Amino acid sequence: MPHSPDLDRLAATVLQPGFEGTAPPGWLLRQLAGGLGGVVLFARNISGDTAGLVRRLREENPQVVVAVDEEGGTVTRMEAATGSSWPGNAALGLVDDPGRTERTGREIGRLLDATGITLDYAPDVDVNADPDNPVIGIRSFGADPRLVARHAAAWITGLQSAGVAACAKHFPGHGDTVTDSHLALPAVNASRELLERRDLPPFRAAVAAGVQAIMCGHLMVPSLDPELPATLSRRVLTGLLREELGFEGVLVTDAIEMRAVAALMPQPEIAVRALAAGADAICVGASSPGGENVTELREAIVRAVHEGVLDEARLAEAAGRVRALAAWHERERPAERAAATELDAEHGVSLLGLDTARRALRATPGGTLERPVLTRPPLVIEMSARPHQAIGGAVTYGPGEALAALLPGTARTILTPAQHDLPELGESPLVVVTHDAHRHAWMARGLVEILRRRPDAIVIEMGLPGRPVGAVYLATGGNSRVSALAAAEWLTGR
């Protein structure tokens, strides 16, 4: 079968691999020089000179699309070490001020633009229809499709006004699942009518807002395709997203090493079949030490064209969209870089983000306590489940540290699924911090036992709220640095 002489370069253009370390390894620089079209950054790549890292990548390929997964809130790469300066989507949905959401997107866009990043794999526009969802939860603006749609459009508008492309995810909707697609293949057993009413409105709003990219989820949606997951389904990617919703931007896959699809077939086959179905960019979060898997993916794509499995015109179309995104970024970047954000003088976080976190707090008193609830140093017990892989790492951003700064002498204990024996509760004021307690049996049992022994305990829920318990039940609507600060301020009357 005849093919263009730059077929290998076309194959390279559609790949977006990750790498280890804060400096680009030699294999990555060689791949970029050979036409690699994208790179995705994770917390492991972020340092004090991320802008220098991005410049080095562009020295090898000026058109490279540099992507990052910066949602704000619980999923942050740029501020993973300290916790995000913005409380995340659930808090924005609780406040329900689209103008504030747009400003939040703009601030995050300015943060990313300062490093030269092209594409943000955000916002999450899934409608969190199932509160037991293990991977979406507070990453969603909420459970109301209309609310999610208006905030998705606002966030996208704000981010892209800073010259950074947004990427709405996870098409056609990851909210009604009880399976983490990092670990297994989730199924969305909803009728087409329900999908139209519940899951698709935010994606339609994103397209109408001019979103530059959409990420497909590794999901089985039998009402759309009973045989193939969305990532590999032409019915879903081309038929529904392109032809029905009218999306013309870059369609990127979720990371192809995720078990939802990696358990079905080898990565090279996933890449080829996703491209054939309509994807334009293949996200490869984990690369082998020498980048051998990236070379293998390039070779598999070229071979698929030679063998007639993948049409060359389809590959050229995908590469063209990736290059158009890089051109959009260069065209839309502000001529003069604005300040990233107005900072809170005391804490050095976004003033807007901290104010949003304060407004998102929901307090339910269970007794006669009045503010300030805490006037002397408490014991803080933070219950922390193992973070899902979208979060990355094991950092928790509970209010223990903030309370210690406000009330010197505060003691802090962290409980995990592996080590969840309760400490001596003593007589100090007691604060118990949970993260989606309704989803974790060990956490729920521990909370019941603590309240049996200390019914005067204050409970702070930093995930989705459950039934209010304790002397005071404080739901933050976010798991971030500013969410922790806002909770600590509220409890101490600051």
C-alpha cells in the first residue's frame, strides 16, 4: 500500500507519553527530534524550573504539545507537594457562581501558561450520578447535568482565555460507575435516553464553548456500543462525538496503560484501534526507562498503515489536529503574561481559591456548640484512604497542619487502611477528618467507635458529605490546601 514518506513522523505526532524525573531523558529528546508530537507532565516532573523543562522540550520540537492534568482540588500536578490553591469542582458547584468558576479556570490557565504548557487535561465534566463512584466524586461539579454544563462551559472559557487548551473529560461520561478505570473496565448501564438527559449535556456545553480537546473514558456503554469500550468504538468517538455533537478538536485517549483497556489487549493494539475509531492523540502515562514502549507504539502505527488496518488518511487527520492545537496555543497565548493570581498575604495561596473554599463550607451543628468551636489545641485524627491513581501519590491535605499553626500544641495522627487502630482519645478537643467515609468501611467503623467514646468530636468530611454526625459536622466540598485552611479558620473563628 503506498504511503507518504513522513509516515513515521505522522505516527510520532499522535503520541503523548510521560517520563520520569524533572529533566527530559535522552530517549525523549531523541523522540522529539524525530517528530514526537506530545509529552504529558505529572507531579514527578514538576520542580522549581518547570518552565525550563518545557523550553528544553521545545528546543527539540517547537510544535510539541505539552500536557498536564491540572484540575485544581484533589487532582493537582503543579501544586502536588503542598495542595492546590483552588478547592476543586465540587466546591465550585456548591457555590454555583459561573463567573467565579470562569475566574478560577483563568487563574489555573495563567499558572500553566507561565510554564509554557499547551494543554490541560481538565475540566472533569462528568455528572457524578453515583455517590459511590470511586474515582470521580468531588472532581465533578455535581450531580445535576444543568449545573455541570454551565460550570464546564465557564471553566473552559476561563482556562482558554489564558491561551491554554482545555480538555473536557471523560466522554461519554464516567459519573455513573462504581469501578475505577485505572483498575478494571467500568460499565455505564444507562439507556441512550438517560445518557442524552444526564451525561451528554456537559459535553454539548463544552463543544459550544469551543473546547479545544476532549478525553474519552475507558468505559463500556452498551447502549452506545455493546461490544467495544468507548476508547475503541467508532460508534462512540466518530458517530456520537464527531458527527452528532459536532466536535472538531483533538480527541485524546485516557492513559492506555490503565487496566480498563490494558487487560484486554497489548498497548500497541489499543493505540491503533483507538486511532481507527477516531482518536487523535494517544496518552501514555507510563513509559519504559529507555522509551522502548514509545518506539514500539510508533512502529505498530506505521505497520498498521502498511497492512491496511489503519487508513493513512485517518492518521494524517489525527496528526493534523494535534498540530492545529499547537498552532492554536501559539496564536492564543497572551502577548504579555498576566500575574498568575492575587495571593492571600498570610498563606500565599490564591485569594479567589481561598474565598471559594470558605464559601463552599457547609456546617451542621449536632449540639449546642457555638463558634469559635476550638479555643484550645485539639487532637486531630485524619483518616486517609489510599488515593486513587488519578490523584497520584499519597499526599493528604487535611486541616491538621493549619490547625497547628493557629493553635500551637495541636496533636495530629494519620490513620490508613493498613494502620487504623485508634489512638488514646484523651480529653483534648477532638477533630476527626474523613475522606468519603461513606465509601470506606474501615473509616465508617472507626468514626462510629470514636463517636461512641467521644460524642463531642468534631467531624470534617473532605470528600462527598454523608449523614451529619458529631458535635459539629463540617463538609468542605474539596480536598485541597485551601479547603483545609478554610476549615481550620472556621473552627477557630478566624
